[in-house]
Amino acid sequence: MKYLRILFATSSNIPRWVIFMIDLGICAFSFVLAVILRHSFNYNDTTFTAIVVVLPVILLIKSVFMMYLRLYSGIIRHTSVQDGINVLYSSIFSSVGLYVISLFYKSFIVKDDLIIPVSVIILDFIISAFFLSAFRVFVKLLYLKVTHKNNGLVLNYVIFGAGEAGIITKRKLEQHKGSNINVVAFFDDDMNMIGKSIEGVRIYNFDKDLNSLNSKYEIENLIISGIELSKNRKQEIVDHCLSNNINVKSVPPVDKWINGELSYNQIKTAKIEDLIHRDIIELDTNAIGKQLNGKIVMVTGAAGSIGSEIVNQLCKFKVKKIIIVDASEEGLYQLEMKITESMHNFNIKNIEIVLADITNLVRMKGIFERFQPDIIYHAAAYKHVPLMENNPTEAIKTNVKGTMILADLSLEYKVDKFVMVSTDKAVNPTNVMGASKRIAEIYVQSLNNYIKETKTSETKFITTRFGNVLGSSGSVIPRFQKQIDVGGPITVTHPEITRYFMTIPEACQLVLEAGNMGKGGEIFIFDMGKSIKIIDLAKKMIRLSGLTLGKDIQIIYTGLRPGEKIHEELLNDQENTVPTHHSKIMIGKVRDYVYENVKLDIHNLLNLYNSQNQTAIVAKMKDIVPEFISQNSPFEHLDNKHELSDITVEKLLGK
């Protein structure tokens, strides 16, 4: 066994001519055996002469086709189905060539009998194809047996999905150097495949057989092999595996394989993002395309998580030009590199990258004047709750003033549609960030109602409202993953805290869909599915990482951050929704505001910026949004109506 290990360790350095000579030896043996069988083992001088005369021709013909199909170039210990197909083709072509030569010999030289009888050619084809294939399979099996016992530790894996991707995954696992992986079972939901075998590995029913197989083999990992599974089914598989202390990994879709081939390094631990309970969102791309094609589209906050994905989605349509606006130089640079490297089907000349602050009226007016946008997706905003709780002046400057400037310029330059990205934190806000976004919503909606009543413009103002997006800047999942990577602890603010989640592409697809269907004045609410308990999310991420809570890593509670809610909402108590033609999008019925009053209130709020009096600013925000009740915040005292009933903003400013 020791010498076999040494041999396999150096087998990749064996010259190809050695494999070629072994194959020729097999071909020579096969032909001799075919001739002997043809003569029923009656060996005589005639038989010997026939072999000696014809054998060089046989080997010449076979060597030509073996070289053409490069049988010698494959690494024998990693033999695949393609190698077997090449052996079959080589044997067929050689047999046809031998028959043609034999027929030529009979027709033009001897004119008596075939130099190689057809029966010998058929026997030679069968025997040579069998032994050439058997040689490769034998070497592969021997290699697997030797390497699996290389260090005495064999890791038992199972694969969910017995299709082509599953088979390729099995081979890649077994071929990986030094892995000592043994695939003991396939699982599949196709009942017609249950009980069958692939490459000697049986296919089982996951729900019925996992427990018994785990007891028998002590399974290390289950790999989901790139098959289409619903979120719910993936969740069931992962939950069942984690309860049995089985790690879960996944294989990317075939279109993500490197040059069409799966790499072992692409087999990754299953991502928590893939396990959130959500169905696939179906969009009317034709309708969206009709609205966007040939249009000049501006995206603010384009370097952020939502903005950059909106840009990515827009590149799939035939837009005339995309104006990318952001105040982050580094963010714009990274986005430009991403577009240049990945958007091969989109003309980079149709993209304008603009470094600008949306609160700078002169700068934004110049951008509108230069590019004359038809549609605006407004994603620029400050969104981090604790930071805005400590910096309310900046929250109103960017989230309120910036939105107001963009909305007013959209009227002035006759923009067709203005789509604002808002947040669920604007509902019954408990923090400055949510309140600032709610004020922006109120301004946009009241402005739309005003121009409808006065018929002064055709611009349609639309608001979209949704919860947390997975993987965005500051999102809980990337933070948890970083904490897990360094060994913890994982920090959770409160044991009962819950959040709605959706992926960034889902959120942006729904923004485009809402923008397409909007007639102006709507606040579109997205179906966020069920709210998820953050502590459950943390525990599942720990288990997916192969760690044990309380042993390998700890969870600690840090307390609610300033302005943070335990449970988020999508509508306040006085609101309800009406359905749209899209099952995942609803229209929130919110109370109307008088534009002149809203405009005056917001101007008064923005005038407080220069005072830098945070208390006065938050007090005015509460005046505009009465449902804004601070939680875990230094501004909670402003909600004490009994004590502050006679306090005005002017008094807070000392006037």
C-alpha cells in the first residue's frame, strides 16, 4: 500500500508515452485474443502467421485514432465518462478503418478473402473497448481506495440532487487531493430515482432516510448540488441537517462554474441569505422595458447597496443613458469598475458617473440642466439609526432637504417619474432616521397631490417602502459573519427583536416594478414575508458555520441602540393597503397632507439647521410627524406631553 501511495503521488508526472504504450499493449492483447477466439482456441502455424502479419497494421490504425482522440492525455486516476466515450469512439473508428483496409485488400490485391475477417474485427472491438475502459476504471478505484485510507480519517458526504450537477460534484469531491472524502449517498425529491444507483452510490429519500444514514455513516457534510429548490425546501433540508449535526454546503448554479467546470473551492457553506423564507418574484420585464427603453434615467445614492443594484438592473434594459449620482468618490470608483468588468452587454458610453451632493442645489440644478433625465430613482439617504439619532441635523439635511431639492427640480425639468426609496422605519417612527424619511414621504406625496389638483405638471411622484435588505451596508448578517469569523462573541441587541428581510436584487426589482405601475402619489408597500427573530438568525448562522453555541462561540445581549424598535412595521395603525396586479406589491392608504402647510413646516425645520440645536430640530420633526415617539433615545423627554405641552421650538432656541 505504501508503494501504491507513492506511485499515485507521482502519477501526474508519468510521461504520456507510457500510457500510450500501455494502451497499445492492451490493443495487441485484445487482437490476439480475438483471433484465438475466432479459431475456437485451435492454435496452429496459420493462426500465428496471421497474427504476426496483421498485428502491425492493427496497432498502426489504432495508434492513429488513439492519438487523434488523445486517449493518453487524460489522468487515469481521474477517469470520467468523457474518457469512456473517447475509448468507445477510438474503438469504433479503428474497427471501421480495419474493415475498410481489409475490404481494399480483398478488392484490389488478393481478390479472395478479407485479410481480417469481420468476426475478428467485431471481437477485437468488444475486447479492446472493454479492457481499455476496465484499465482506467481499475486505476481510478484503486486510487480512491488508497487515498481514502491515506491518513486513516474518511469524511462521509451526501449529495442532495442526483442530476448531472450532483454527479460532477461527487467526482470533484473524490478527486480533491488529500480530502479523504467518501460520498455515501445521493438524495433526490424525484421519486422515480429513489432506490437507483449512480456510479455505485444509491439514491435515497431525504425525509425518510437521513437519520438512519447518519447513524450508519456519521455524515460530515450534505452538499446541495446546484438544483432548483424552493426557499422552503432548502430551509427544511438545512434545519433537518443541523438538528443532526450535519454541516450544509452548496454548489453554485452551472452558469457560475469557472469556464464551465466546477471547482472544489466553489463548494461553499450554505449562505443564510439563501434560506430566508421567500418565493421567487416574477416581474413583468416587458412592461418595465417599455417604460425604460430609450429613456435617460438618473439614480441617486448609486454607490450604495440599493442604488448600485438598481443600476445593475437598469443595465439589462435598453435605456438611453444612466446618470449615476453619489457623494462617495470611492463608492463611485468601485461601481465604475464593477460595471466595466461585468456589464459586457451594456455600452459603458451610455453611463455618466457624477460626483455630487444632493443637498447642493446649484450642483443638482446643473446636472438636471445638462442631462434632462426622464426617470429618477432616488436612493440617496442616511439610513443608520444610531448614527442619525446622534446627528439629527445631518438626517434632515440629506433625507429631507436632499429629497425636496430633487423633487422640486423634477417638476422644473419635467421629469416623467420620480421614484423614492423609503423604509419601514418611517412607519410609527421611533428614531430620527425613520422620522426624516417619513417627512420626505409626506413632502413627495403632498407635492404629487398638489400638482394633480392644480394640473401644473405631469410628473408622477412615487414612494416605495420596504424593510431590511440582506447584505446591505450595516446589515446584521455581514456583521454576524464577521463576528463568527473572529470567534465571536455575536452581539444581539435584544432577545425578542425581529426584522423583515429581503435580498437586494428582490428589493430593487420591486422598486422598478412599482415605478412602472405607479400613477403618482402612491406609497408602495412590499410583501416582506414573515418577520424573523434576530436571535434565531444568529443561532442558525453559528450552526451553518459548523460551530456550537456556548462551546465554540457565545451570544451576548448589548441592549437596544438609540432609536431602535423591537418590532418593525410596514403600516401604522391608521393605514391599510389595497392590492395591485402584483401579489408582492400593495399600495398603502395613508392620510393626505396639504402641500402649502407641509412646505412651510419643512422650510421651518430646515431653517433650524444653522442653529445646530438638536433638541429643537427633533421637536419640530415630532410636530410634523405626531406619531414619532422616541425609544431608547435622548429625545424621549420631548414626548412627555404633560410637561412640555407649552414648550415651543422658539423656547427651545431661547427666543
